[in-house]
Amino acid sequence: MNQSTSTLAAPQKRSISFALYLFMGAGIYALACAPAILLVERIGWSQSFFHITQMVATILCFPAAAFFLWNTRGLRFNWARCLALIACVLPGLWLVFVLYVLLNLNFSGI
């Protein structure tokens, strides 16, 4: 039932490690943008760069974490799969919220 990582084919190991690094890097960057936005707002500079790159990082983090979870199904549950599960749920909820706001945006006041 449970496979060990040594029995995985080399191309699958590469795609799994790429997905791991992508969702970890994008998730860390998206989390690091929040205090950076607060700091830049306090200084009085424009926050648009951080808002845009945070959204891109979140959009990248969600499918990379889902891809990692899909390709490691059947393996034992470890810290990386736990973080991938969190990285699927939280950015997924955030993206659903952004989609909800965009769909319910009312331009009648403009």
C-alpha cells in the first residue's frame, strides 16, 4: 500500500521536488508580503508591487501544493504534506474570497 520515496521514478521525483519548492517559496513570499505591505504603508510608499506579487504568489502556491499532494498520495504523511494541505486550504479560501468580491463588485457608485 504505502510506497517509499525510493521506488518513485526519477522524473516523478523531480516534479515532486519542484512542486515542493514552488509551493514553499510562493507560500513564504505571500506570507512575507503582509508585514512588508504594513511597513511600506507606514513609510508612505506605494504598496501596489507587493499586492500584485502577493496575488501571483498565492495563485502559484495553490496549484503547486495541490500538485504536490496529488503526486505524493499513498506516501506516508510527513511535514511537507501537512504544509501542502495548509497551503491548499488557506490560499484556496483566499482565492474564493477574492473571486466572491470581484463577482459582487458594484460599479453603480462610480
